[in-house]
Amino acid sequence: MNVRVGTGPDNWGVWFPEDAKQTPWNRYLDEVVQAGYAWTELGPYGYLPVDPKRLSKELDARGLKLEAGFTFGDFSNPAKWGDLLKETVGAGELASSLGAKFHLLIDFPYTNLFTGQPIAPPRLDTDGWKRFVETIHRLASLVQERFGLTAVFHPHAETHVEY
């Protein structure tokens, strides 16, 4: 059995590309190597450099490889489709250009990531669940057809798949 173990920026507390309080991307990559990993995912699109040549150079300099693109968002909210599509296309193009094989889909939590306060109901109603599943299928088809990536779903605590 061939098992590869990698990590991602969310393990360093990185959820948003522009949060000034999170670990800087270059330090993240250095610490990934120090922790003994050879693989990383993109994390939120825009956190790591989005220029393929620059990201490739940064990964190569550290002996790292890219395992997956990344889409993080509210899959049950139709108003978020444009944001999800933009992030998925950007991350999919970047990941596939660097030889990644996967694209990670992760639902947005129903609590505030900084305070823990509820921001949405923990359970979806029937229509919300239907939209959630349809959105996952649409994004999975997109990354497969357009970029040749296999979508994988990351079940995370305090998201709607928790139950």
C-alpha cells in the first residue's frame, strides 16, 4: 500500500488568504518541512502564491510537492456560488498546473472561527441539505472535467456534515 501523508495551512490556523494574524505563507512552508512533511495542499486560494512559477519555485526550494487544491465555503447558500466558483477555478488551475491530483472541498463552519459563537444553524433543513449536496456535485464535476482533479471532501467539526 502506497500512503502519502501531507498537511495543509488549516493545520497552522490558516483559514483566510488575507488574515494578517495568521502564519505568513513562507513560514508555513518552512515549518511544513521542519515537521517532516513532503506534501501540502493549497489552503485558501490566495494564501500561497497564485503565480504557478513562483509557487513551483518556492515548493521546489523546500523539496515540497502540492497534493491538492482547496475550496472552502458555504455549500448550502446559493448566494455564495459565484465566490465558490471563482475560488475553485483559481485553485483548480493552480493545483493542476503543479501536478496535484486532488481538490479538497471543505464546508464553512456554522460557528465563528475566532469567537466560537454560532453564525448559522448547526443542521440544514431539507432544502439546504439538497443545495449542499448539489453544490458539492457541481464542484466535483468541475474540477474533474476542467482540471483532471479528483474531488475529496473534508468532513470537519462544526460544519453541516458533522451530524
